[in-house]
Amino acid sequence: MIAGATDAVWGPDEFPRNDCQSLLVVSWNLNHGGRDGELRHDYTRLWKQVDALSEFDADLVALQEAKWGSHSNRVLHEVSHRLGMTVRFLIPSRNHGSHLAMFVRERPGLRVVQERHAQVPYWHAQGHLELAIGKGTLRFLNIHCAPSSSTLRLIEAESIELLKDQPVIAAGDFNAVPANEHSELNGDLIHPKLDQRPAQALQAAGFVDVAAHLGVTTPTVCDFLPRRFAYRGDRVLTTLPPHTYDSATVEEFDPLVSDHAMITASFHIHPSDLVKASDTPRE
């Protein structure tokens, strides 16, 4: 695990107690880490992705398929530098070297408190950061669900459900259709990506699909086997109340840059929005 967090103590004046904090969250599956060529030595596509990401000045960034191999350390820090992020983490995947990368732009009122990443029961991993926002706490998750097994995706969803009583923003590639949407298919097709049980389980637990809530249903990915169909597999879910949602976007899809579209969600959060039933404010 590669981390850039510190244990520095921030003074009380640096954490606004009553002001709303704005948060822009960006998530993107890079497709093989943005690398091409026979030996994956060509990083041209990755730097195009980073240029696109840098236009947003995001506060929180979750990247999937950070497949940077033996150069992971160097690439992580270079990406962080180009994005102007202050903290970066690489969470190893259990399979395929499909690591997760997370970046935070710390500022007065927003900082990383603790890493809580998990590998079991996830096919890849779960990136999990505990953030301090004012005197409240927010959990930021980077999700990349199992690529093939709908049964394992349901197990992963049930694990995420354990955080239902916490303030959570979970962004990533859920690798299946959302709870209340149906993809247009050519003929009848039974496909594990069409299993809505994982999404429905998270919805029943109180996780809201921000884009769906705001009426954004643009597909984010095309699945080519056994037949091509588009679906909104990349999503931002949250347990925060709906009045905190400002916007959600699916950025223009370019198959030459990634097989997934970049997604964003923005929030405005008051300290009172971070107090859940099982929470107590940070002292």
C-alpha cells in the first residue's frame, strides 16, 4: 500500500464548524491503467486521461484498473502531482493487478484521518478512507466489483451495506446495471451484468444512486460479450441526504481513451448532514 497521509494535528480554526463544505467526486475506470502496446509500455492514453481529470479540480478521485505494474509507485506520485492532489493511495487488487487509486485534495475543513481498505470478500479490493469534514466524519469508498460473478457482486454489496449507518460516498465501477434501469439489448439476452440484486440490496440499505436521483441515466460502459450493450455500470452512491446533492454527470465517452466514461458527482455538506444514528461528532 502506498500512502501520502500524515498524522499532523490541525488547529481548530482550520475546521469550519458551521459552514457548508463543497465536494466534487470523480470516478473513472482507466482500462488497463491507461497503458497500451504489446508490453503495456505506452502511457500516452494515461496522460490523456490525467489531462481530462485535471480540468475538474476534484476534491476526491477514485480510479479503477490502476494497472501500473512495477512502476506503480512512480506513476501514482506522478498522477497525483499532475492533478495537484495532496494525498494519494494505491490499494492492491487481489486479482489481475487491477489496483485502485485514490486521491484527496486536502484543505482546511477536509483531510484524511485513517485508511480502512479491505480485500476480503472483494474480487479486487475496497478502497476506504475516513475523512474529517469539519467536526464530522465521512467515509469515501472506491469500488470495483467482481467482473463476472453476480453472486460475488451480491456478497460485495452486502459487505458495503455494513456501512449503511455511516455517512458514506461510494464511487466506482459496480460492473452491473443499476437497480431501476434496464439496458436496451438486441433480442433476449441472459447476462450476469443484468443481475440487479446487488444494486437493489444497496438501495434497500439506504444507499442512493446520485445520478439516478438527479435524472442522469446515460450509459457509462459498453459490454462486448456475448453481444454488445450499453449500461450505467459506473455510479456514485451515498447515504447522505438528497438535499446535499448538487449535480451528477457522465462525461463524453471516448473509446480511444477508455472503455468507460468518467463520472462526477458534487455535494454541499453541512456538519449536521454527517451525523447518522450510530455516529457521534468528532471531538
